[in-house]
Amino acid sequence: MKKKLLSVLLALCICIVPAALVACDEEPGGSTVEQKPYTVVEIPVLSYDTSADKVTDDSIATDTFAIAYDEGEEAAVEITSGNVTASAPQTSTADGVTTASYTFTASGTGDYTVSVTVGEETDELTYNVAPAYPSRPLFGAFSNFGTNNMSTTTANMHDPCVVEADGTYYSFSTDNYTLYGYTIRQSTNLINWRWAGAAIEGYNVNGAPPTTETMNSSNALWEVYQVVSSFPQFTSGTRDDPDGRNMTLWAPEVVPAADGGYWLYGSWTCAFGSPNSVIFLCHADEVTGPYELVHTSNGEPAIIVNSFDGGNPYPNAIDASIYYDAEGNMYMSYGSFSGGIWCIELDPETGLRKDGLTASDLASGTDYSAAERYGTCLAANTNTEGSVIAYHQDVEISDYDGTGEYNATESTYQDRYYMMTSSESLSSTYNMRGYYSTEANGVYGGTTGNSSTGTRVSGSFSWRTSGSDNGITFDFYAPGHNDMIQTSQGRNLLVYHNRITFDTNNHYLFVSTYAFNSRGDIVMNPNRYAGEVERKITEAEIYTLSDTYSFAAVTNSTRTVSFNNGYAMEGLELRQGNTVYFNNVQVGTWELYGDNYILIDLTTAINGTNGGSISGKFYGVAFPAFIEKETASGISISCVSENGNSTLYLNMMDIGE
């Protein structure tokens, strides 16, 4: 359960100097970048059990805080407020850099302040101790679908990306339902969101689609329009312009810029489903904009990729996503179905292509080859899109399979670049897939051997047990096009759009925590994020709060032929003594190991009431979660099958009874 933070700091700003790790903090207002004489390389993720009937142990209240700084500097860390104490440091030095690690122990919940002094500089850092089980959240209503009234809802959001700035989270999304251009919501807790406006002025004109006339007069993206309109297919678009041209912007990506502002990477395709598209770059001083088109040194609009000859084997220039490697090199992954997922290396000082190619170099008729223009292919799967890549250090990879004894010292630990994509039909079979590579621009494969299609993370399922509502107001239907964010508080979160009811077009923004099982597979908490943290789980929690679980499995991207038609079933028991029962018949065993790893071995197949069956070994993680059907907090379990093709989700039932 690692929390190394290097990737977060690199994504915020790149200020690595020789022989030192230097963190960069944004000043209020986002105008300057200040070098720091240290880097926080591991942040504490603390939980404390406030329940009356305590079933956890004190170890959940302990975690590590670590900083790195130049060898020879003096450093001190002190807790100045809150219910946390710090141990004496354990230090080590290598390559001119000293790392100091402190054990933090919580005695209660709430915010606490850490004073960090390195050399002559002192900073105050604020972190949070979360309850062991999340409190009941006030989720926003599922409302205002198909309208442009977005004041209190996150309906109608496609392809979200999230950026954290000064303690607030901002979500940007593809236009939808008369909200042309890129829309912004903001939140302080990733649970409740409010409307924050449009990112690009002039593109969203009084709720009406932009036209050639309004594009020309507003000049917002007029130069990008001229590039896209040069594609012959542009006139066959189906989206709302009076002359039939496609004015939809797709899948924005927003990241901090080197000057303290923000870069927005946008996508514009000439027709729905066409591989002929461009990715362009805009900039703003403030995270909420307005964003203006960047120009290169020769005065050309900042076009990053132009897929004028798109179509297999070439990629489609949409769905940009920015990531950094361990050395601070900047990359953009992109691609949608055609040609798979690709990447271009960028200049972290300008946000432009590192190779210096400009709009005229990337246009049809130049001497540059497709390989030079498109970069490197990361995954050749032509049935996937919406890539996002996150760097995680020291991920445990264990070959433990339930035989013998688990021993963490026998595991290997890898620094990995995890990529998630979404595959198949946006309208029905959309599902999230996981890949990884040990190199930022290497070949990405599935963590369980599915080198071409990745490992299943999620797909369509419901916590309902049938077509009736069963007290459930939404399904997980065709979830996808997610962002992976690692927050300043140490949460690993997936932000994605979800169709809330089977066979409807009603999209809503969802947030869920993610983690890694003992084999290094990404697993997703199958509940909406309620402020919980991934933490140590004790065996007693699994069967003491409740030993009865509702369960759902995604075994096929087509819901109606997946396990039990995508619906949940009830009555699975994880009993004391590590046995699994269903309908009072033993069907397997379970084992909790490590901090929160779990192995469920179904030695007898469970048949779905509506078809399908599940059996075999499932490797997963136990999470604290707020379980909406129970309107209570408890334990949720998410597992991946041994072959990586299926997921198994469990939610506690009858909690506390």
C-alpha cells in the first residue's frame, strides 16, 4: 500500500536540479513557481477508528512521512497541530540526496499541521486523518439531464479530467447538451460539485452551437477551425452547425504550466467517429480560464498532432493525456480506436512538442513521415481510447496464489507506469481496462498477461438484483473515459463518466478510489467516493461488521450476457474460519493478507439467476466504503480474476445488525 508522491510533484511542476530533489509550489493566484529545498516523497495516509464497537486495530493509525533534500542540509519535521505525533527520523543518503522518514501516529481524526524546516526555510503542510469508515456523504442529485442548467449537478459530463489547485479540484469535460466547448465544475471534497463556467470564451455562444460566423467573430479557436475544416470529411459532420460541420470538442486535458498558469490540451475531430482530428494547446493564467490558443515561435497555432491521414495503422489525434516520467520528462498519450494508443514527448517548459514540429510541419504534404509526426505506439489495441497514465513507485508484485504462506519479502517491487483506457462501444459496452509498462514510452501490456486488451477494471453492472429499483437509484452502465488522480492528501482516485441507468444516455460524473492487488492489477472500489482512504484492513472487519455480502461480477463487456445479466446477487458469506458460503453451501475459501489484499477462491461455481457463472481465484483489495444501498459504511471488496478477464465486486449487507 505505497504512497510515493514523486509523480504528483513532477506533474505539478518540474524543477529538478543537479544532485538534489526540489519541490515546486504554486503561489496563490497561480502566477509564479518557487523552488523548495526539499521534496515530499511519501505522504502519510492516516485513518483513525472512531466507532463504538471497535473491530480495527491501532495499526491503521500509523503511516510514513518522508522528505528528500540535499546531503549536508539540516532538516527538522514537527507536528504543530492536530491529533498526530511523529517519531524520530530514519535517514539514508545516496547520490547526494538525504531521505528522512518519520512514523506518524494518529490519536483522532481531523486536520493536522506539519512544520518542515530545511536549511533556513520553513513550510507548514496540512494533512488529514480520516475516520476508519466514511461518514454518510451528501451526494448531488441525479438531475438536469438534457439541459444546460448545470448550477448544482454534474450531469451531462463526458470524458472528465481533474486538476487540483490550491485545495480545490476542477473537472473539465467534453461538451454535451447545448454546452458547447469545455465545461468546468469545481469541488473541495470530490463529492459535491458546482458549476464554474466555460473554459474557452466565445466557443460557447448563448448555449447555441458555434458556427463559421461566430467562430470568426470570436476568434477563440478560429485558427484551429481552419485546420480542421481543411479535412474533406469535415462537411459530413452531424453536429449542429447549420452547414453540417462538426463543432464538438472532445476530451480536454488540463495540467499546471511551467509559468504557474495552466495548459489545456483540446481535441477537435472533423466528424463523429472520424480518425481525422487535431490536438491543440491553449493556456490560461487561472485554472478556470479563459484559455487562449497558444502560438509557436513562428506565429502558427499550437497544433500538437494532426491525423489528416488517420485510419489504421495511424492514430486518431484526440483524447490527449499528460504524464511525466521519474526524471521529469513530459509526455502526451493520445488516440481513439484507430491505430491504438500513442505518445509524443513534449517540452516541459513550453508544453509544445519537444521535437519542435509545428502546424505546418504536421500538415498534409510535408516531408515528415508518419512515424515522425505521430510518435510512439504504446498499445496497438484498435478497440480502445481515452488513455490516462499515472506513475506509481514500489508497486508490490507477488506470485502468492493461496498455497503456502504469503511473505512480502519474497515479492518484487517495481516502479510502474499504469495506463487505463476505455474499450468498445461508448453507448453500450464501454468498459475500463488496465495496462502497465516499466518505461514511460514503452510498450504497455495487461498486468495479467492480456497484452493486447489489458486487464478489466470495470464494466456494466448494478447493485440492483433485478429490473426493479431495490432501493438503488443508479447502475454502473458503460462507465469509462476516466482520469487517474493522485491527490495532495494521498488519495488514488478514478474520475469517470457513467450512464446511470441501463440503456439510457444520461451521463453523470463518478469518483471512486483505486488500488493494486497483490499481483499489481488495478482494482476499483465499486462505490462512489465518500472521503475514505485506502488503509490496513483487519480480518475481524471482514466478518464482524457483517459476514454477508451482495456481489456482482463483470464477465463480459455486453451486460446482458455478463454474469447474472449484470445484476447483483445476495447472500454470499465470508465466514470466520476463512470459508465462503452461498445459500448455506460452502463454495470456497477467502484469505486476507498484507495490509488489505484478499484472495477469494471459488472452488465451486456460483450460477447466476439470470445466466452465467463465476468460479476460480479472484485477487483483490478490501476497502472501507460508504455503501449506498445500506445507507451505512462498511467493507467493500474488488477483485480481478486470475486471467484478468473478469471483475468480482462485494458490498457488505445488513451492516451492524
